[in-house]
Amino acid sequence: MPKFHVNRTFKLPDRQLFVMSGSVLEGEILPGMFVHIPCNSSLDITARIQSIETALRQGAEDVCLCIQSDDDEADFLSGFNIRDEVIEVSTEGSD
């Protein structure tokens, strides 16, 4: 199963995106796959990756997993404060 290290997250409200910026640790990650965001030890939230882009951060290039989200959804996802964390990505999930 692909794994992604999240350095930071941010919102792009004008594009209605929630972005997880970081690096691919294992496997191949493609648009249409699902990120699994852990809520606690027995529950995670899944979100579909709309697109994959790049961003410059402190002279390095990060991979950005972009998730389509309105302001409320982006605020909800931001509330998990995902930073310096490894998440799993799969081809299975729910919208």
C-alpha cells in the first residue's frame, strides 16, 4: 500500500482544495486514489485525491495531494492538524 509523509496541510479556497504537502515514501500515488486520514486508533476518514501537483518549500519541491473540498470540508480536515505524519493511500475508499 502506498505511503505518503505529510509535511504540512493548507487550504486553497479559491480552487476549493485541501492540500497535503509532503513526499511519497512507498508505492505510486495517482489521482482518483484515496488518502486515509486517521481520526483515532479504530477510525479513519477517506478522501479522494483529485489531482497531484508540486510546490516549492524552503528550496525543495513537495508533492501535493489535492482533495476537492468546500470551505466547511477543508476546515474539518484542517482540524486533524496533520503534520509530520505518515498516511496510507489506496485504490479503495468512499467519497
